[in-house]
Amino acid sequence: MVFLLWFAISGDKKVNWRRAGVWWVFIALTGYGAVDELLQG
């Protein structure tokens, strides 16, 4: 899901893992997935 979001935003650019924004998006999506799983039971 993170990679699909990245390709939707930046197209053919390579992911720069040293940028903080990339990590914030990754953490936010991981947190969203965890909360979603907990709410589903």
C-alpha cells in the first residue's frame, strides 16, 4: 500500500529512504493498518 501511494504521488521517482517524509507516510499507514485490524476484531 505504501508503494502504491508513493507511485501515485511521485510517479517514476525512486524512493529516497533518507527523507523524513517517507518515514512519516510509512509510519502513518502502518498505524492505520494496525488500528483497522484491531477494530475489525
